[in-house]
Amino acid sequence: MPTLTRVPGQATWAEPLHRIHLEVSSLARTESIVEIQGKQLRVSNLDKIMYPEVGFTKGQIIDYYVRIAPVLLPHLKGRPLTLKRYPNGVNGMHFYEKNCPEHRPDWVQTAPIWSPGNNKWMNYCLAQDLPTLVWAANLADIELHTSLSRGNDMMRPTFIVFDLDPGAPANIVQCCKVGLWVRDLFAKLGLEAYAKTSGSKGLQVYVPLNTAITYNETKPFAHEVARLLERQHPELVVSDMKKALRVGKVFVDWSQNDDYKTTVNVYSLRAKERPTVSTPVTWEEVEECLNAADPALLVFTSDQVLARVEKMGDIFAPVLKMKQKLPSPEKFSEFEGAKAGGVREGRASTKRSRTSSAREREKVMSAKGRRA
């Protein structure tokens, strides 16, 4: 794994990236100016306890992100980042920050994104490099939440995501069963799917696309997948987000497939009792968790994830480049016969109607083009 070594007598970290290792104990307890890859930034309060239950500090958060950076950064690159900051640790208050802080260093890149809700342009941070990642971690941005699309083409998602959220007493074991159904469904459609834990209660399934497609196509398609699974497995699956319907079942959250939504990024820490991580897992591990009925099999902390990456590499990497074409909705007829008509209607209707967010953004972008 990468190591970050502080040069004796200086607040400078050596390069290249694969040699970087953060020795928290060697830094001042209050504030230090450090240099990473030729860029200077201020880090502070590195010994502050952020996870009280296990004594995990702010310095250890930064250290984790430095070490995981070689596999994490490709998944962040170009994607608008919403900061989720915990200034007083995971047990304290937190807040989301969509606009990149004005006090950011001038080398932190941003992406201007039109916000219909705020009726203005928002400058989202882009975590393009290690210095930016360390800067964000120093702001107590424990969790990294990113868009399904890149900032230079916001209406084009690069994958479809299904966030499998268990309603108690269901847990990740039941999510594994539903996740395997999602995998098998897409396998029948000729597409590959990849799984990762949410780092919290559930499981997330990603279907890479990386082709010319919009949310106007992926969102209704995802919705119909959720409905299909609900019809096939009503005892366990629900596609409606109403809390009352989710008791003991798994909510297949299809609604994340929208340009204004974000999803926790792979390899992100989560603000739980322990520093758990949204971790890519193999389908064999999903099956093992299901067969053993042991939710602990799919809970990974920061040190475990670093060891996994050392051994396995980035098993989520195919999501970034694999090109897959979303099939025609008529393919659902292979699984449900006449019921597939609902998919056709949904697909056709999206040609006539788009999300209000999409319409607003397209109007603004069109007006901007005319002014140019």
C-alpha cells in the first residue's frame, strides 16, 4: 500500500504516490503546513478523536485516504463531490456542503452545476488528486458522496445503481439474496453487474454502461427492474420508499438514478461506530454471506479494506471502463410475458417527459450557449 513519509525537520511528504505514508505522531498536534505533490495545505487537530467508540482520530482518517488513494481517486475523478462533514466526529452534528468552500486552495478544481432547486450555479468540488483528497479529509469530510455522472456531462450517467436498503429486522443477508436476483436478471439481459457494501446496513449493485445514455432512460429502466423484482418476490422486495412498507423487507432504491442525486463512493469511510468502508465485494462473498446468514461477513473497516486492496487490487475497476448497452425494455418479456408491457409504456413515456431537474438544466445550458 502507499506510504507517506514526513521528511525529518520539514512538513513535506515525499513523492511519488506509491511511496506516501502518513506518520500522524510526527506532526504537530494543532496545526502544520504540509506539502503533497508540490502543493501546500494546512492540516490541523490530527489527534482529535472522530470515532469515540474505537478512538479513531482525524489523522487516521487522513492516513486511510492517503493509503487508499491509488484505487479511490479513479472513482472520484471528474465527479461532482458533495462534502459530508463531521467537525466534531461521528457522534456530533454533521452537514452537507454542495458548494465547494470559498476558502479552498486555488488548486482545488470545481465543476459548475446548475441547481434548479436553488435557481443558481453551484461550484462542486472535484477530488482530482491526492492533495485535494487530503484537504477534504482535513475538513472532516468523512464520507465521500458523488454523482453517477461526471461534471462535464451531467445528464449522462456512467452506470445504473440499485441501493438495497433493508428494513429491520431484515439486514444485509436479505440484501444479498436480492442482490443476487439483480445480478441474475442483468445476466439474462447480457450485462455484468458489480457489488459493494454501503458501509452501513445495505448492499449496492452497479451496472456499468459508459455509453451514450441519459437519466431519462436509466431511471425508468431501474424503476421497472425494482417493480419486476417486487412482483416476483413480494415477500421480500419493495420498490416503494414508504417506511411502513419496508419492515422486514429490502427496498430496491431505484431513485438514485437521477442527475441531482449522489451515492456514497466506493472506498469511502462511513460515519458509524467504527470506521467502516463502502467496500467492493465479489459475488462469491455475497453468496457466502447469504448461505452463512452472517451479516458480519460483509462488514469491513479501514484496515481490512487496505489489506484487501493489497491482496486483491481494485475489483471495482471494471465499473469505470466497461461498455454495456442498456437493452431494449422488450427484453423483459422473457421474464414476465405480458407484464413487460409496463416497461414499454414507461420507456415510451420518458421520451415525452423528463425530470424537472433535467428540463431546468437543459434550458439553462441552452441559454448559456446562446449567450456565448
